[in-house]
Amino acid sequence: MGQLDDVLNADEKLLFRTRLHWLPCAPSALAVALLGTAILAALAVFARRPVADLFAREPMLASILALGLVLVVIMPLVVIRFLVATHEFGVTERRVIARMGWIGTRTVDLNVAKVESLVIEQGVLGRLFRYGDLKVVGTGGTAEVFRGVKDPIGFRKAVNSAADRMGAGPGAA
């Protein structure tokens, strides 16, 4: 059960469902964790006492530093998990749907018969870990780009399968 279930019509069935992959979010989360660790290390250094001495003389300050270090390491992981949970992409017999966000959501809904092309961009890591950027182009020339989608090849296969069922493959509209 996910966010896409909220936007499905009563007679509609999901053929394919995927989410955001965690790996494209990792570099920014790692940068935040490293920056936070550097700030906490600088605070410990500027305390002008050895860290072991700091723990002995100021246990409360040392506890705050230790808690800050734990939060700086854990919070980026929580943010990655949150992003993965709040981005969902799916294909039904009639529509391509993307839903992103939690409180403020953005939903993209495109008729399968109106999909002109699907472009998948994958780097080396994307090929190894099965994620990539999807660019869905509609017949009116509108393009939606979804970055870091898990299993973009499966997504394309589902769109092609749904288009074939409707008798309008991509580009046939």
C-alpha cells in the first residue's frame, strides 16, 4: 500500500510500481554527515582541552557532543529513508503516475496513449545498482524528468506493455 493507491480509480490496477532509489540521495546525505562531523570535531578542538579531559570535567558537554555526533550520522539516513518513502512511480493499464511529497504532494498523471517516448539515462553506478533518470515525453512535447528512479527498465517495459494493450505503442499516438 502506498501513495499511488490514493489516486487510482476504482477499476484501475497497477501493473508496475517503483520508488526512488536510495543511492542518488547518498552523496548529499554523506556531505551533510561529514560537515556535521567536522563542526563537532572543531567544537571539541576549540574547547582547548584534550577530549578525554573534556569528558572527565564536563560530562554534560561531552554528552551533548556525543549526542550531536550520533544525530549528525543518523539524520541523513533518516532523510534518505523519508525521501524513498515519499516518492512513488507507477504504471496502470491507462496511466503513468508519479507521486512525490508527503504534506505538500506533486502528482504527475499522463495517459499511456499520450506517451511519445521514454528516455532512460543511467551512469555506471545506475547500471550496477539498477536506478536511473526517467524522462517521459508526452505528445504535446511536455517532458517530465524523474531522477533516481529504481528499476527504470522495468518501468519502461510496463509502459510499453500498457501501450500495447491499448493498441497505441509509444510514438503511435
